[in-house]
Amino acid sequence: MNAITLFGLGSAALVGLGLFGLITKPQPLHKILCFNVLGGGVLLLFGVVARRGAAAGLGGDPVPHALVITAIVVAFAATAMAVALLRRLVAAGGRTASESDHPDAGGDGA
């Protein structure tokens, strides 16, 4: 198993963990973090594909690396904005999810 295959498997694991978290976690902060994990997996996969093409003799193309660096900066800015909006939502309403989103909510009012 070479390094490219190992990074490809790691990328698939990150994407899978991110999707699992997005589907199963109802809390908004968890969803933001899971979306970041998913994005990291996609960026790693993009880097693996670019590296595999360079290893096959197609030449080193700097465009995929520039796109990954740009995507990292954009993801950081989007995460900062999402966390700021979440903090403002908590400050305005005191909670971020409805009662039915929490698994421990009984619904009987007691």
C-alpha cells in the first residue's frame, strides 16, 4: 500500500464521518463541525487526485494546489460566519433547536 492509496482511504473515511455526522447530529454546532470534516475529506481527495496525476507522468500542475488553498481559506471564512450567526441566534432566542430535535424530549410536558 503506497502513500497515495493511504491518503485516498483517509479521505474516504473523512467524507464518510462527515456525512454520518451531518445526518445523525441535530445540534447546529455539530453540523458545522461535521461539514468541515466533510470538506476536509473532499479537499484531501482533490489533492490525492492531483498528486496521482503528477505521479503518472502528466506533469505537476499548480492549479489543483491553488484551488485547494483557496478552498481552505473560503471554508475558514464560512465557518467563522456560521459560528457567528449561531452565537447571535443563541443570544437572541436562548436555544438553537426545537424541542422535537432533542432525543431526550419526552413531549408530555413533564
